[in-house]
Amino acid sequence: MKKHNGFSGSLGFVLAAAGSAVGVGNIWRFPYLCAKDGGGLFLLVYLVLVLTFGFVLLTTDVAIGRRTKQNALNAFATLNKKWKFLGYLTFLVPTLIMTYYSVIGGWIVKYFAVYLVSDGTQAAEDGFFTSFITAPVAPIVFMLLFLALTAWVVYRGVEKGIEKYSRYIMPGLLLLIIGIAVFSLTLSHTDGNGTTRTGLEGLAIYLKPDLTGMTAKRFLGVMLDAMSQLFFSLSVSMGIMITYGSYVKDEVDLNCANNQIEIFDTAAAFLAGMAIIPAVYVFLGREGMSSGPSLTFISLPKVFAAMGGVGRLVGVLFFLALGFAALTSCVSVMETLVANCMEIFHKSRKEMCAIVGIYSLVTAVLICLGYNALYFELPLPNDTVAQLLDVMDYISNSFLMPFTSLLTSILIGWVVGPKWIIDEVQKNGEPFGRAKLYGVMMRYVVPVVMLLLFLTSTGLGDLL
């Protein structure tokens, strides 16, 4: 079935796919994992994984989409009817992510608004973030604003919506991150003890591999963190890149386009770390860098407050950049749901946008209530304690994504054969220098590592 919707060309696809890939994970998750896992050591491991696993998983998803001209739900059935279930399993990932992504988007809008209308000092106060997310109404209002914007872009369609807005947002996002990164390196601060820390010292901590106390078990932990970040970062194993791939024209050089997406995504993550880690180090020291997932909403506002008058401007620009990243990613998740549902129910984009929008709204309200009326604490197999949002995130990212990657590698590596993907990449006679690497990785390496990642993230790794 030939699609009426599609990207106008290679640039439109690359910017839209990069927009999906460069999300909150790059700007929020990448820097704190880097700070936690030995700075430059994490960078090196992540770069190696991007060039191997990232390239394999991204190539697979995009090639499946373009060759079948189907969305994730039906693409796997086209490959092999017995594997149709894998399409439904993949479809579950964006279905779960959509429940909470607009909630996080709402948090970002809130902080952006705070810095826009005030000097931002209240955002730096202890308890500000907690009191906001536990409030009964405010998180729902800001979530609605973010969700409405997401739905509008998806409603506009592929070329007039996703591609058009990505052409403006992605270059803007990159410029904002570069600007903040350069500014971070110029910072200097002397604390109460008379110790002066500079942005360049923070950069050295970011780039220099820290092997202190390194053991085989800790290195495996760093590798697993980097691999889970790869899922977040490249939007693989959730049907998004299959859907986007189905919109790509046959004459586009897939290998070249995928390389550009990898470069764009990795550069954005690296620059985000360069923007955040030196600034946090300057004002909060090494202790501030170990603040984990709360880095963005709790530590950074304190950093902006310590900057004085310019902190407000940096806060506005930072949360604008983070908002851009969240929007392009949320659009790709919603587009995947809309595109799949259009195939299932044979309805128009307008009708499916309305239905998926209502689903997203109802579930997002429930997630917001998970911090007050529906609050609970649930221990997870990966030794964390979760609320409603964390449970959805765990099922989608730690359980389903490695599991679908494992099954996809078995299907492509051993049932269909890697040549099926390689032939699609080389469709127009384009060179595919990493074709041999692709075949070896897909058959032997990816299945083993995905099984290990799945067992570790589900708490079953201790049984090995």
C-alpha cells in the first residue's frame, strides 16, 4: 500500500528523525548518567555503542519501514506472518510512553513560564519541584498546553506538520545548546571556603575518563546505562523509526541519512553534557553532579540562581531548548500511535488524532494524579521504588524495549536474514561500508547483549 503521506526528501526525514531522537533523554538523562559513570569513560562506551548497536538498530527499523511501506503494527507481519505479534508488542511501547511524556513536557513548560515571568528564584527554592508536581491542578494545566501543541503538529500531517516544524525547531535547538555550552565554559565561582571552580575544570571532569574503583561489575553497569540511554536517544525498538521509515522515498540514501541522524543525535547529547556538567560543577561542586534524575528540575535552577542576573536568561533559553527537544520526541510518539491506528481502524488522520488525543489526555491526567490522589510506592525488580509514572517508564523502557530488540534481532538475524535489510539499504546501488558489521552484529552480538540487558533490567540478572 503506497502512502499519500511522506517526507519531501532526505533532509526532511533526517531532521524529523533527529527530532524524535534528540529528546528529553539527551538533555536530561545523558548528562547525569555521564556524571555518575565516570565522565569520559561513559562518553567512550556510549560512542562505541552508537557506532555499533545504535547503527544496527536504527538501520533495521528504518529499512523495515521503507521496504514494507507499513507502520510497525503490520510491518512485522509483512516480513513473516508468524511474527505479527512483534508488531503489537512494539506498538505497546509508544502507547505506554504517551501516557507520561506530555506530563514531563508540562513540567518543562511550567519552568519555562517561571523564568519568563519572574527572575526564577522560586524555582531554585527547596521543595518547589515537589510542591508543583503534587499540586492537584497546576500539573494538569501545563500538561494540557504541551499536549495540545503536540496534537496540533501531528494533526498537520507528515510534510506540513512534522517535517515543517522540525526544519525550524532542530537547528534552533542545536544553536541554543551550543550557546549555553559555550557560556558554561566561561563560568567561574568562588565558594564560602575560598575555593574557585571554573567551567573549564568542569569540562575536564566531563571529558576525562574516571577509572577510580573500576571493577568488571561496575564496567558492566556503565555499559548497561549507556545501552539503555541508546534506546532513549535513538528512538529505536518502539516502532517510531519504522513508521518514519515508511514515509521515506525510495531514492533516499538510507545509509547516509542514518549516519546523519546518528551524528546529529550524538552531537546534541554531547553538547547537552557540555552545557550542564561544567555549570553544575562550578556552582555546586562534584556533589551537585551526583544529584541523579533531579539534575534538571532541582539542581539546575540553583545553578541559574547562583549566576545572578544572567541566570534568568540562561534559564529561559535552557527550558526553551528542553521544550523543543520534548516536543519533537512527543510528536514522534503520537505520530506512531496515530499512523498505526489509521491502519487498524481505516479512519482519517483527523479522526485518529482526536481519539489518540483523548487517550493521551485521560492517561496523562491519571499520571499527574499519581503524585497526589493516586500516590503509591511500588518496589521494582531493578531496585528502585516507583510511582505511577515510573511504573509506565519501567515497563516501556526497561522491559519492552530490550525485549522487542531481542526478538527483532532473532527475526532479522536468523529468520529473514540480514541480507533483507542490507539489500534495502543498497537499493539504489549506494555503498554500505558497514554491511558485514551489520550482519555479524545482528546475528550474534545484538541477541546476546539484549538478553543480558533484559535480564539485568528485570532483576533476573542476579540469577546468572
